[in-house]
Amino acid sequence: MDPVLDKEIQNLIDGNLGDTKRLEFIRKSLQDEKKIYNSDQKYLMELLKEHSKDEDILERLEFLNPKKKKPTTTFADINDNSESIPKKSNRPTTAWYLAPILVGIIGSFFMWLILKDDDHPDVPKMIRKGWTIGIVLTVIGFILGWLPYLILPGMYLFS
């Protein structure tokens, strides 16, 4: 980082001329040679225009006047390094379990109907789990739904 720029940013911080936390972050990023956000660049430019005594400071800013052009990545480079790019899984999302949880056995049927033609090796296991969840929740729903009707008539027989 340019020592004149470092001194100018420190003068802004010491003089409380702007958001000191933001200026400290910008200064630290520039010292570590990290890229700073465009909004931070504009913010720093405006403060330096307004408060800097050095009129040539804006021309010396490296991030505003880059001297070196960064190499661009070509499509051929991406193809050469394709093994380093993680492959996107075509595994169905686990959100499909919401269908049997919310709708019971009918949701399991729709889950099976949509996922049955998928080639991923985890799909049969997901479908089996979906059917299990749907059947169990449907049975529990029937038991809890009919339980009061089964218990209440029996109470009147013994009175």
C-alpha cells in the first residue's frame, strides 16, 4: 500500500472525519492487499477529495488506477481444470419428505410418482422412507381421529 495513502487514511481516522470503523476496515484491507468494495472505494474517494491536502492523492490510488491488468479466465482454462470444480449432485432434495409428512399416504404416492424415474442411487431409499412416513402418519392420524369415538360409546355401557 502507498505510504502516502496510508497516512491520509490515518489522518481521516484521527480527525474523526467520517466513519472511523469503516475507514479502519478499508485501511486494514489495503494493508493486507485485499480488494475493497466499490462502495468503500467511492466513500474513500469522496472523503479524500473533501479533506485531503494532497491534490494528487486520487491519481495515486492503486485501486482506482490499476497499472496491471488481471489475466482473464478462458473457457479452455475451465475445461482443463474441470476435475477441481465440484460436480452438482442430481440427488433429489430432502424437501420431498414434506409431502408424506403433510399429506400422509397421498403425499407418499405423489413422491413416488415424481421420483420413480430418477436415476440417482439414493432415490429408492428415499421412496421407501417416504412410503413408511406416509403410512405411519396416516395410521396415527386415523387412530387419533377415531379414538374419541371408540372410547366415548364404551363409557355409556358401564353406567
